[in-house]
Amino acid sequence: MEKNIVHFDLDAFFVSVERLKNPLLLNKPVIVGGISDRGVVAACSYEARKFGIHSAMSSVMAKRLCPDAIFIKGDYESYTQYSDIVTQIISDRVPVLEKASIDEFYIDLSGMDKYFGCLKYSTQIKNDICKETGLTISFGLASNKTVSKVATNEVKPNGQCHILAGNERSFLWPLSVSKLPMVGSVTGQTLRNMGIQNIGSLAEMPRKMLESVFGKNGTMLWERANGLDNTPIEPYHDKKSISKEITFDKDTTDVNKLKAVLLKMVEEMTFELRQKQQCTGCVTVKIRYSNFDTHTKQFNIPYTTDDQTIIEKVTDLFEKLYDKRLLIRLVGVRFSKLVQGFSQINLFDNTAEMAGLYQAMDEVRIKYGSRLIGRAFGMVLYSARKPRFVRKTNYQQNKHPLNI
């Protein structure tokens, strides 16, 4: 059966939501994030992009490129609400939906072509979203996820594109290698150093040579460049929360140890969120004393995966909960109000340097394991014994005590 995969992407999503709230922003260069001189751009309008502004750029550089740009702090709650509305509109109309991020969606219409016409049906969904939300959205229809995503990016904003089966190579090959979803700045520069400028040149490279340079990713690069991608659509499920708890073998009042445990849990959980392109809007700290009395305290935060922001809030909640007269048996942290979102959601309160640091640390964790790198205060835990954190999802019960 011929595959029909559609990739939907809301156009300049954060900016579009802000314009719904304030029509005076229409047709003006708008930047979300980067309010302070040490901030970075989280999102920008197409008018701002004409000046060379892009996400993750420092606000200083953005102001230099476009002095007349309008900077807005951003409204996480509104973005999440509109994302939920669009998600509901699409999920009500399609058999299989994957929510790739807060503003990106994949749907599998395979087998529906003879009944509805996949292009016609996708166009109807696009029109319904615009009519019901006021937001514009673009889509690409193709035989797989990679080609459909590239197609969407080529027709934004407010466009649509259908790449017929068999035409994947002719569509991809003239494009720059930077248009492939898995080619970031580092990989792109490496390819350019190899003399590879467009996707066609990458597709014609010997697979073994790419494997020698990029490892397993080299094979994937070659396949994607040739329009091959068997990645399945992952059905969307609204995961409520993730959490970690530690039950100590011996009850303790060692505050430094307790804070180190909490810090390390936060680092591992934020790493997990970043890998899944999610953010949290609420953190909860849990303490169970030796007499089994259990207390929790939570706090809503702007949606983020920023380690330092969450660590500071978790530490503050712990200090408010902690009764120094009692021994502690268990501590735990939960992240709830999870939303899909790429790293730009985290950039409102981070400098570009910190965002880069988290990315570099995550790369080390992916390659060597999550316990190899972290803040020194939390790493002290592993010098004597390696704890086994227990992760809970959707409020599952933890029945496995941990010895430390």
C-alpha cells in the first residue's frame, strides 16, 4: 500500500498567536523572547526573518539587524491553549496523529486516497484550522516523514505541497543539505567541508564514506538524501507527568545529600524532556518522613526545560517543606503540565551561552550515559555509589526502594 504522510506546521506560531491577541502587530517585524540584552530570540515573524533574524540568535544581534523590531516576552499559556485546539481539530479528523512539537504534526492518511483524496482531505483540514482558530498552517504530503517535512518548509507560510511517489529524489536533490531535518549547523559545516553543498551530492556519496565520518548517522543521512525514510507515525498520547523518587536505605537529615539527590533528579528529568522535545509548566517536590507522613508542594513555572530555573524552584520548595527535626525516608520530584516544544521554548530565560551548554552536555549524555556529566554538587552522589533512579509516568506507583 502506498504511503501518504502529511506534515503540518503552524506558521510562525508564537508570533501568530500574539497577533491574534493584538492585531496591531500584523505586517510588522515581531520577535518573541530576547527581551533583555542577554536574551535570545525564541521565534520571529517572517517580516523579521527578511533581516536575517532567526531563533536562538542573541537579542543584541537581532536589534542590530532590525532596530524597529517589536520584542514580546511571550505567553506560554496562550501558546499551549492554541496548540491544544489545533491538536483536537486534527485528531478529530484523522486516524493516526503524531504531535511532533507544540506546532508540528504528522498524520498518516495511507489507504484513504481512494475514499477522500489525500490532498483534498489535507487541504480541508488546513482550511478548518484557519477557520476555527485564525491561525495559518502549511503542509507537505509525501510518501514519508522526511520528504513531507522538507516539502512543508519549502512552501511556508500558508502553503501546501504534494510530492508524488517516485518524485522524492527530483524534489530533494537540488536543495541545500541544510534543508534535511537531521542536518544541524555542525553536520552541515562538516558536509560543506567535504564539498557537499546540495542533497543530490550527499545522495551520491558512498554510504561507507559517510559512515566513517558520521557513524550510524551517516547511513541515515544517505537514506534521507535519497528520499528513504521508514520511520512510523507515533500515535499521540497526552502524557500527564514524569517523576522520580528515591527511598533511602537509611533515613537521613543530611541536607547536602538531600539537595544533591534532588539536583541530580532534575538534571536527568530535564535531559529526558529535551530528548522528547517537551517542556514542563509545573514542578512538585515530595518528602516522606520516617513516620511515613508525606508532604508535597508544587509551583507553576513558565514552560521550560532549563536546569537552573527548575533547580532553583525545587530547592526553594524543598526548604519550605523540610522539617529539620525529622528524619527523611523519601524525596521525589514531579514535572507536570507537559507540553510539546522545541528548544526555543526554553530560551526566554536563558542566555545563548547556557542554551549551548545544555546542548553540549546532552550530546555527552547521549553518547556516554546521563551520569557521566552534571553539576559537581550532584555528581558527588556517584563517587561512592551509583543510585538507580525510579521514573514514574502518569502517576504510576513506585514500589522499589533505593539504597544510597
